[in-house]
Amino acid sequence: MKVGGYRPRNSWLRRQLDTRWRAWLILCFAGAAVVSVLMTAFIAPRQSTVRMRYEIAELQRAIDRLEGEQRRLLLDREVLTSPPALAAELDSLGLAPLDGTRVAHLTPGGDLVTPGAKPTPTATPRRPRRSARR
Amino acid sequence: MMNAARLRWVGWALAAWACVVALRLVQVQVVQHRTWEAGSARQREHPFEVEEPRGDIVSRDGRILAGSLERVAVYANPRKIPHDSWSSVATSLSPLVGLPASTIMRQLRDHDGFFYLAKDLDPEIRDAVAKLQQRGVGTIRNERRVYPHGSLAGPVVGFINAEGDGQAGLEAFYDRTLRGLPSVYRVLQDGKKTTPTFIDLRLESEGRPGQSLAIALDCRVQEIVEQELERTVTETGAKGASAVVLDPSTGELLALASVPSYDPGHLAQSGPQDRHDRGVEDALEPGSTFKPFIVAAAISAGVLDPSEMVDCSGGGVMIANVFFHDHARYGLLPVREVLAKSSNAGAIRIAYRVGPGQLDDVIRRFGFGQPTGVELPAETRGIYRGPQSWSALSRAGLALGQEISVTPLQLAQAYAAIANGGLLMHPRLVRETRDRSGAVVTPYKPQPGVRVIPADVAARLATMLEGVVEEGTGKAAEVPGFTVAGKTGTAQRAFSGSYTAGRHVAWFAGFLPMPSPDLVIVVCVDEPVRQYWAADVAAPVFGRIAARTAILLGLEPTSGVRV
């Protein structure tokens, strides 16, 4: 005996077209738009913060690089202008070492003093001969 | 019934097990929370230190004596680089590290693990190497210590080793201050203990950049002193020479020079014998430069009137069957002339008027036999034995500057006490420490002076020392326009307990301008060959250093020849 399955047929049903899909679609779009606006409003400032942080990091890197360069140049200048280096280059620079015989100075009384110089002979008044005889 | 009872037992057992599990969870997650979290962090995180920049050493006149430059080193690890990409890695790295690709290939073949491809490169190389994104190749930040003034004040500045640890001079003494504290970061690592990225970098403890040292040394004065010492060593054929220039009112060292010297940036060019600072490490007998302290002790003890005449015994004096010769047959001399003519017999007679305890007290008060406390790690204390070790001849020896060894810095400190009205100021190098922005962190104020002799005794002694330069053995130390006070000293070099003929030390210690000195200068010439008397060797050096320094610093002259 063959037992056949029962399969209901519903071809007699005719589904009505639901005309509310446009409203649903519009509602979905509207919802998405609202969510997008909200997310944009929320994210945009953070995005600009992140962008600014990147820019700050880049600038900091540039500052570090320039500071390193400045430091290198500073040390180079120290090398070139150090007293031993200058002393070795005196002739080529047209300079001469300073010593006590080449410097004159003013005393607090306003007299010009030249170390090593001899007093001028005219500075001492000569005594009259006649008085000397006496 | 039976089934219900069994079920109940099973239920109780399960409940007990659940309780045990719950308790264990509480123990692990609540009670031992920190321990397990730390253990977990240890497994997945890797701490690493980033050294902060080392501080500078800056002179009084604003010159950088030691500074650091940021550099990078490029490393490679052949184990982590796929073999088939060695060639491309070598080609990419070649222009960055300045080595031919073939050399890099050879190095990759020769090494089994981590090695440095190149060191001391510009920091820009770091970005270029990072752009290669090659596993097994990277950069490490390091520093190069630069000494822009070469050997100028080399022994004072000192040097650091390859690990960045101070080894000598101020670099060693102030290593912790200069070095600062490293920053500690934590970064995630994978199961193979490698760090795939540095994205999740976490600062664990913030470091502190090294502080800079502002020191009292004046580069210009230091240069003058070193020039004059080198000239003297060349002219006299001396083994070496040293000099100290300090401000007696504060103890600040304007110059501390030692010849031969060394360049801390090129250590390989100098031998170990050049690397010691004669100014603080050489303990030598001071010779007649010690006589003023014998006179100071006698006047302070009230056993010598500065205006009295001293019997110089006509050429020498006999102490404990030993005859001490004088330079000439002096008879009665005023105390001022005992110093001016440097009479041995006069000084010995004065020394034997002072009791051993009183003499010892004054010598120790002047700081002999103990370190001055200057900020240099290799400073020696000199050699001075107290009265308990003295023989019958010891006071005579001390009067001649024997049985005691002093460093040039100790002698400068003692002469500074005379110049400073009897107040002893300990010499010092560092004036303040500064942070990276230049703000003062620690100012070092001079400590109040210690009175070693009464002010009137110091003033009388200083006036007597003027006589040494005006009419005595120190005439070569004269400085045009300035009144100078000082004392010569010629000592024989002692080796293995006896004096060696032909080996001498020439000293001159003095100060200017009188009557209120701004500079104390001590010159020591070790084993001059052609001439050895201090009057011919050390006094002229003092005169030249004093004249040039006085002009440079604009000291007000005390006298001069009017035009």
C-alpha cells in the first residue's frame, strides 16, 4: 500500500499588495539620516581632535628635529670659537695675544696708567741753579 | 525514596563543588587580584627604558665644556630577516648607513644574531629605516658626548664610558645629576616575546632630563693658565705642571689646570699618565711655600712678635746633631725678611718656639692632611702626620716644607685663607645646577668661612708676603700696576724615603691685588730640568698668569707708572 502525503494547496489565496512600503522606506531613510546626523555631530569634533593631535605630533617632531639641529650648530660654534681654537688661529685672524705690556688703564683718580712705561722727563720740575748753590 | 536521597546527595555535592569554585574565584579575582594581574602583565607586556638627555657642563663665561648630541644606531638581526630578502635589505640600507651593500651582505652572513650595522648616525635616519618596515632591522637612540673645547680643562670635566657612566672629573662626581632619570614605558609583546608594534605604548614612569652644571671655571682664564703652563713645561723640560686660580672670598675656582692634559673626546690619543689631574692628585712637598704657616702659628700662639728680629745664626742651625744650611750668612733678620729671603735657619728657629700641639693645630686648621672637598672624585688628602709621629727633627722639616705633602689645591686653599683675612673657604667648582630650560634647580651658596687665624695675624702675614715679591725671592712674580704678595718654594723630590739629587718641584703661591686680594694663584712645576729654583721657574709663570688674568677680569690696579 502506498501512502501518499497530504500537501495542502493554497493557490486559491491571493495576497494583496501592501502599499505601505513607501512609508516604511521613507521612515528607514529618515531614521538613517537622523542617526547619521547624530553620529556626525558626535564624531566630527572627535575627528578634528584626532587630526589636531596628529598635527601636533608632526609639529613636535619638527620641533625636536630643529632643536637637535640647533644643538648641533651650537656645539659646532663652541668648537670653532673655543679659546684654544682661537689661540691657534691668531695669525690667520690678524690678532695678537694680550699681555700686560700692551694694556693701559685708568685709575679711579682718572690718570692713564701704562704698565711698563717710563715717566716722561718733563714731568719732574728742575730746581733753579741759584737756589741749589745756596 | 532511594532515588530522591541519591539526588539530594548529588545536589549537595554539586552545591559544595560550586561553593569551592566560587570561593576559588573570589580568591583569584578579588584577594589575589593584584598578583595575578601583575603576572599577566609580565607575560604580555615588556618594559623598556628610554634614557633622557645628559646635562651639559657650562663654564662661568657661558661656554659649553661638555654637551650631548642625539644620535641613532642601526641594528640588524639576520635570524629575523628572511634569507631571500637579504639582498634587497642590504641595498635599501646601504645609502642610509653609508656602507656598500656587499659589506652589509657580508655582515649579515657573519653574524648569527643581533648586531650593530652602524652607530653615531643622524637622527633623520630613524624615520628612513622605519619606512623600510623590515622585520629584523631597526634603530636605537643613543647619545654622543661632545667636548667642544678639546683638552681645555679636560681633567676637571672628565669623561664618560661607552655605557654613558661618568668615569672621571665632574662627569663622574655629578654622574647622577647629569644623567637624570630614564623614562620607563610598557609595550605589548606576543607569545614569542617580540614586540610587533609600538601602538599600545604606555608610560609607566616619566623620566627627568639630566641637569646641567654651571661651574665656576672661566674658560678664558683656564686657557691663559694652560698656555703658560705648556710654555713653562716646554722651556724648562719639566715632567708636568699645574696651577690653581681661585677667588679667596668665595672659594670658587676660576681655573684648575694640569699639563700634560687630555682631550676627553679623544681618549685614545692620551696615555694613562696624562689623565691625572695634578692639581688635586699630586701630593708634593711644598718647600718654602710652607714657611708662612709656621710664622702664622708662631704669631697666633703669641711666641713671635711680627716686628722682632730673628737670629738666623749666620748660615745655618744645628738641630739634634743635624746641620741645616741657609742660602746665605744671615744674621739678625726681621720676620718680614726671614720670609722675603726665605731663610731656613730663621724659619726653623721660629718653628721651635711653637709647641708641637699648637703647630699641629694651625696646620690642620689650614686644611693640610685632609681633602678640600672639591667636587673631583680623585682628590687626595696629601700626607701629613701628627705630632705623635714626629721626631726631634720634624719641626725643622716642617719649617722647610718637608715631612708634609700637599696638593696645589690644598696650598691654594691655605693661601686663600691668608688673603681672606684668616677665613678659610673650601674651594668649589659648581655654582648651580640648571634644568633644560635654564632655570636654576640647586644654587650652591658658599658655606660660611672657618676662621683659622685671627684677622690681624692674616693681615700682618699678607704684608710680609708683599716683601717677598718686592725685594725677596719672588721678584719675578711682579705684576705691573698691582701689588702682589706671595712666596716661592723649591722642594727636592722624595722617592722611596730619600731625596733624589737633581729632581725638584718649583712652587709659587700668592695673591693680588693687595690689600684686598681678588685672586689667589698657585703654580707648581714638577721636575724642571734646565732650571729648578722657584724664583726662576715658578715665579715668572705666576707673574704672567696674574698679569693676563688681571687684565682679562678688569681688576682695579693698585699702582702704576703714570704717563
